[in-house]
Amino acid sequence: MFSSLLYFVVIAITMAFAFTPTTFVAIVTGYYFGWLGLPGMVVAYALASVIGYEPGPTA
């Protein structure tokens, strides 16, 4: 359980900073976790978006 949570946090960080392509992460996750990895991937994608979001200059 902890190792899968760690996996999804790490891939969220690597996807946020574009170290790993999202398609590669989806293929690897599908191979190792199957359909059980889908909820983790959704959360990891959302977390990567939040981490990678950089707001523009404020007016």
C-alpha cells in the first residue's frame, strides 16, 4: 500500500517537471497495476497539474 502511494507521488512530481512522458507513465502503470491503477493515475495527473501550474504575473 505504501509503495504504491509512493509510486504515484513520485510519478506526479516527475510528470509535473516533465522528466517522464505521461504516456510512458500510463503504460507502465497499466502494466503493473492494471485497472486498479486508474484512480491513482487520475490523482497523480491532478497533482502533477497543481505542482506544475505556475501563475502568470498579477496585474
